[in-house]
Amino acid sequence: MLKPDYRSIQNRFGDTRSPERLIAHYELERRLADRLRAASREDRAQLYAEVYAELFGGLPDHPQKHANAEVRAKTIAGQVSQLKTLLTQESVYLEVGCGTAAVPFALASSAKEVLGLDVTDVLIDYTFAPANFRFVRTSGVKVPLPDASIDLAHSDQLMEHLHVEDAEAQLAEIYRVLKPGGRYIMTTPSHITGPHDISVYFDDVATGFHMREYDYGSIEAMLRQAGFRRMQFPIVVRGRWLVTVPYPLLCGLERVVERLPSRLRQHPISHLVMGIVAVATK
């Protein structure tokens, strides 16, 4: 059943679909997500591509297909502005979960090679692909690239889409392919201000394709488990790092925000503070 305040949630996300279409999206994504959660590691290797293909194929009005072009362009421009400062003409860049590959396309002139990793390239328009772009297909965990071959890796809103076991395994893969001194920059929504998938209209925790929404403590622990020892946690607005906040302070802020009523945790200011950005250096 839709939450009583679902219209205010729609306004926040700019979602204009009817209640019937929200329910159809939820029911399909929840069914597919439950398949992923229940599948073995071996089965998930094939299942990721299958469930996303079924989701996009079954929902012609999926928001990702009709995202506000202006808002999306500003988001990408902010990311590119920050990322390109970390690249040279000899760098190899990897976008993990590249989607449309808009970010690696935009960074092509700032690097020697730009790679896009994903379970499917269905969203990529190769008409606009630069000559130094290469798509790398993954089963959802493996990064089929040589050891120490990447200077900068980046993922935006990806970690939450992976089964927890697969997220841990993929972090280890990213660590493996990074060169010594290479960086991995990741952004993922906080469970404290969530849920952030279609279940935001129905549930209090993520039950759709967000297999898990994290907090700073769990992200820091997973990065350490993968091998990273140097980590920073900046607050980022429109792709620009405003300030790097000490990890203990961020954990304290999380505890404060977590005690707030739901409507306050959903406030844009809370999202600014609790949207998790991590910069991990090998």
C-alpha cells in the first residue's frame, strides 16, 4: 500500500507517475529483488543482467529512462569537474556501474583511456562513444581487467544495488585493479535518510533493487576489509568537495540524524550531510 504522503515524496523526486504505475513498478522490482536476495552467488552472476533487463523492459515509464535531462547534465558536470582534476593524459579511468557511460564519455579528453563497467550496455548510445572508450561487461562482481591497471575508479549510486556478499567481493576486485596510489571514489545513499529506491513510497527500509543501504561505519569497515587503509569522507555538493569531515564526527552526525523524526530525516539538509562519499587510496 502506498504511504499516505506519497505525493509529497513524488514532488521531492519529480516523479509524475500515477499511483497505479508506482504500484506496478514496486511489485515488479520487489519480485525481481527478492529473486536476487534469495539466489546463490553462482546464480547471481547471471541474474543481475536478467533482472535489470526485465525491469527496464517491463517499465517503459521507469524514471531512469525519463530522467530530467537538465538535472542529470548538472550532476554529471559536477562529477566530471571534480574527477578530471585527478586525471592526467596518461591515466586510465574506470566507471564502475557506468549506466549510460555519460561520465566516462565526458572524461575521455582528460585521460588516456576511459572504461565503463556494467552488467549490460543497453543504456549506452555508442554513436557518441569517444575513440578511447571501452565497455567492460561484468557478471556483477568480477572486474575483468589486469592487476594494477587503473589510476582512478569511480562509482555513483552502485554499491547499494549489489547483494552484500557481492559488494564485498567487488570492492576487493576494485582494490586489485587499482595501481599503487590509485583512488576509488564512491557515492552511495545512507539508510538513515532512506529508503532511496521505489520502496520509498511503500516501506521504511529498502526492499527493491537497493539490496542494502549503508552508513559510514559499514562502508568504512568494508573498504578496510577490501584492503584500503587511507580513506577520506568529503561532503560533496554538485560534484565539488566542500570539506573532508573526520570519520568519528560523521558517525556522530549519523547518530543525531537517526534520532530525528522521519520527515526531518528526509529533509534535503539531512541528505546533504548523510549522502555517503568515500575516497579510498590504495
